[in-house]
Amino acid sequence: MLYLMKEILTDAQQRGYGVGYFNGSNLEMVRAYIRAAEDTRSPIIIGTAEVLLKYCDFDWLAPLLLYSARMAKVPVAVHLDHTYTFDNIMRALYAGFGSVMYDGSALSYEENVRNSAEIARIAHPMGVGLECELGKVGQASGEVKNVYTDPAQAADFVEKTGVDFLAVSIGSAHGTYIETPRLELDLLKKIRAKVDAPLVLHGGSGLSDDDFRNSIKGGIHKVNIYTDIITAAINKTRAECAVNAYPDLNLKVEAAMYEETVRKIKIFGSDNKY
Ligand SMILES: [Zn+2]
């Protein structure tokens, strides 16, 4: 069932659980996510991101994502994650994605507000939800530093832009952590007090189960997971390198991603919701 991210996250907010967002660049990834969601009776959000388009061109991937969502027995939203260019956002709108993330977090506050508001003005009449990022979720490698989200600025940002979902920077980071991350749950509480829109946690891979549970309790309703899934895939590939038939390897890797997705769904508490 193809749902809008807004419908899925509104329910998550009302009933107090988190929903995973998973990037899929090929058939096996997408199928692993959908099967995990169906078997746990969980809503799920799937999609791709601008930097991942090198793995699979948008024109190939968009029909796969949308078809898989429509055929699924549970609510599945199709979303375009981290997008920096106007053109790719327009492609997602045209293709029928229910939501997009415009990431202007590297720009000045004023530019981020201006660009985000402009995209909201185009997306909203088409029924498309918009996620934006305020503060900066950095790289776990330390290459890009975290800039924590300021609660007062978050309220101002949502009011000026009309964004539907806000990605916040509270201590998580993209990629594989070198040091154990520490989430600023007090900061999350302050942001939650000022912003009604569902909040999004990026850089979810590598966080502890308690980190997830506490941040969902604190107002996070979408959790972006990527590294943990591709790590499960690569570990399985290494373990099964003696497999003779490439399609069999694909199935084993898909099963590993499925297992990791099921695990995450259960931690987020979105299982048995449909
Ligand atoms: Zn992110």
C-alpha cells in the first residue's frame, strides 16, 4: 500500500512509536525491507538519496520503489532523502514520491530558510511532504562536524518554511562511529517543546537500542538507517564468498538485510501496528 510519509508519521506520533527509513539501491535491498515490514506488520519508509544515485539511476529506481510500495501488504512511503539540487527534487515530485528531503543545512540559515520555503511552496500543492535539516548532522568519521540544532531557531525555521518534518542534530552522525555517540536528550526535549512536526533522527546506525528507545520517547518518529543494513550485507557476502552461483549469493545477502531490518523495526516499536 503506497502511503504518504505524512500519514505514516502522523500515526507514529499519535501512537508513540518510530518508523525506519531505509535506502534501497537495488531489487534485493528494496525486497528485504518490504518483506521485513510485511512480516512484522509494520509501516516503513523506503527511498534513495542524491549521493546514492550513482548506484542506481533515478529513472530505474523510482518505478521499482513505487511498484514495491503499491504491492506491499503494509503501508510503505516512498521518499527522496538528502537532496541538494532543485532538479532532483522536481524529478521526485514528477515521479510520484510522497515526500522529499531538501538538505540546506550546509548553507547559511537565511539561505536554508529561503530555499526550503520555496520548495515547500511547490511541494505542498502537489500533496508532497517536505523534510528539512536544521543544524548539521555530521559524519561519524569526524570529517563533517555536528552542529547541534538550536530549539528557538527550529521553531522559527518551521514557521517560516512550513516544512512537515524536521531532521535534528542531537549527537548522532552519518556512517560508522569511531567513538561511542552520546545523544543530547535534553536538547531533543527542548526542540520537541517548540516544534510540533515529527522530528527525524539521521545517522541511526551504530546507536544503542536504548538510544533509539529514548529518542523515540523524546519525540523522534522517523529514524534513518543505512550503514547497519549495508554492513549486514557485506558481512554476509564475505561469509558466503564460496557460493558458486551469483543469484544465490544475492538471496543470502537479501536474507541478512531482511534480518537486520526486522531487528530495527522491533526496536523502533513499529511492529504489529497494521
Ligand atoms: Zn542523513
